[in-house]
Amino acid sequence: QSYYLPSLNCEIQTKVETEVQYLGEVVQEALIDTGDTIIGMDGDFNVAHWRGQQALLNQRMCCVRVLEDRLDQRFLTYVLPFPLTIINDLTYYTTVKHLSSFDVLRIRFAVAPLHEQTAIAAFLDRETAKIDATIARYERLIALLREKRQALISHTVTKGLDPDAPMKDSGVEWLGDIPAHWELRRLKQLTPDVTVGIVVNPSHYYVDDGVPCLRSLNISSGQVKNDNMVYISPASNELHRKSIIHAGDVVVVRTGQAGAAAMVPPDFDGANCIDLLIIRRSPALESNYLLYFLRSPAAQVQVQQDSVGAIQSHFNTSTLANLLVPYCPVDEQQSIVAYLDTVTTRINRLASRAERAIALLREHRVSLISAAVTGKIDVREDARVEVAV
């Protein structure tokens, strides 16, 4: 049968209920305990089964607690996400969706006899644990692949491709030895210019259509994205000629995720940029080689050491211009880029397959729970077999 939560005698906690002695002060809070069902009242309205010890309830969390033997608490945790998803889809919002206690109290769902609820919960506990363990293995594989990719890039852009090449001390502790025929140079010695995009009142130049203007939001995973694009007029673009970007230039995020970089593709040749650092293309320095170097710990340690800002790291032009770069002949740079392109593509493909497997497992998890709590699959016999075993 279908019931509302109040008719099932469930306790709903969403406000101050209990006085707690904390550091000599009396703090009024609601308490949650092991086994309670917790609902996030903002955003996606996520549901969780609390497995910790007694704790204080956040003001934007809701605790639903079963008070009598008409409802299995674990069954409740499994069934609640589905009506909440419907509420989420129908909720109007400005920036963040908000769930009220009235919404929770009005949730209606089908309830099986208690012994069936217990069987369903036991079945889902076991099956979701298997799925979660598989997902965790895939996530670990992705983490290992990323570590391998990072280590490979770091080693190649600082040690080269020839394992038998003579080495010399770079003179820099965090870099160690480099090939004997390489040099350690400042970035400003290898590129025509290092400059910055529009930084003073850039929004004054925005128009509905015109010249694309890249921001840090457009730099992701070493690529330039079209998402959240802003535009300036051709006249404004001409006014800010020094920050016009060209294909092959490298743009670097200056504030926030300082050091993240991408090469300007042909589609954005002649565009402009806002608050990004610009490294001009150079015949002495392959842009893709520079990108690989900027993603290596040898570059990141310099970015972290020289960035300023307590909340958001801030990377300035002079710091970037003085970045130490292990420099090798252009033909060797090209060989390094070709090698890294091949190997990282292979690693990325494996990681993508693992990510796709995780997505499919999560879809299967949701479908399995939905089928079980709505009676589309009968798990009673399965539960009896499990108990017998």
C-alpha cells in the first residue's frame, strides 16, 4: 500500500530539538544516531544511511527516523531517493534548490509488508555492496592511470627519451639531473613575449555577439572549451591588441587554478582573453612540449612556490616569465611530444573505459534499487536462501 511518512509514525527532525553541552556552552541542535536516514535539504536532495555514532544535525539536513515496526529503516533509505528525484525535477529555484520539511512529510511511496521490506533491504545491502566494491576498484585503477601518466610526463620532459644519455646536475634541487646536452633556461628567454589578457573592468566590453574572449572558465584539461563564452566588439578587440591571441599561443590560468594551461586552437586565432597569461608561440619552443612541461611537477612546484593569495592562488606575468624550463633542441622536443601523445592517449583511453564502466555500474545500481523497492523483482526467495546458507 501507499503511505505518507507521518502515517508510518516516522520522526522528522529538521530544526533545534536537543540541548548539547559543548565547550562550556549550551548549543541547541538536533541529534542523529547510527541507522538514521539523512536527507540533504539543498541541491540534489541526496539521501544517506548514517553509519557513524551520535552526532549533531546540520541545519540544512533532515533526519527521518522510524519509530515503530511498520517500516524498515534501511528500506526507507533505499526508497526515498526516487520520490525526492521527482520533487527535485519539479522544484523551481534561482541558484540552489531547497527542500522543506513539508515536502518531506508529503512524500508518498508504496510500502510492502515488514518482512518483505527487510528482505528487500538485505538483498540491496548485499548487491549494492558488490557494485560499490567494483566501482571502488575502477576508481583506484583510474587514480593509478593518472599517477602513471603524470609520472611519465614528468620523467620525459626532464630526463628525455634516451635512458643511456649522459646526465648532469641541473643545479636545482627539485629538478635533479638533466641530460648533459640540455640547458635550463627562463621561459622569457625562449618566447617573444609573456603578457596578460584584459584585467581592468573586462565586463564593460561585453557584447552579445562579436570577438570571442577566453576566460579561465574556458580552460579545462589542457583544452579550450566553448562553454560560458563571452564576446567583445571588434573595436574593443582592437583597443586591447596586446592581448589578442593566435593559434599556437599558450594561455595559462592566472587566478584560482593557477598554472592550468591550453594551446590556442585555430578556431580562436584572433580572439582575445580576460585575466589569462599569454605565452607567445616561438620557433624555439614547441607549444605542445611547453604544455606537457607546464603539467609536470617541475613546473607546478614553481607555480605553487611563486603564487600569491590566501584564498585563491594568483600567478603573475613576471613569475611565469621567469619559470625555469629544461630546454632541448626543437627536433627532440617534437620527438618527446610525439611519444607522449601516443602513450598518454593510450592511458586516457583506458581511463575513459573505466569511467564508462563506473557510469554503467551506477546506472545498474539505481535500476536494481528501483526494481527491488517497487516490487518489479521478487527477492524474498533470494533472502531465504541467503539466510539458510
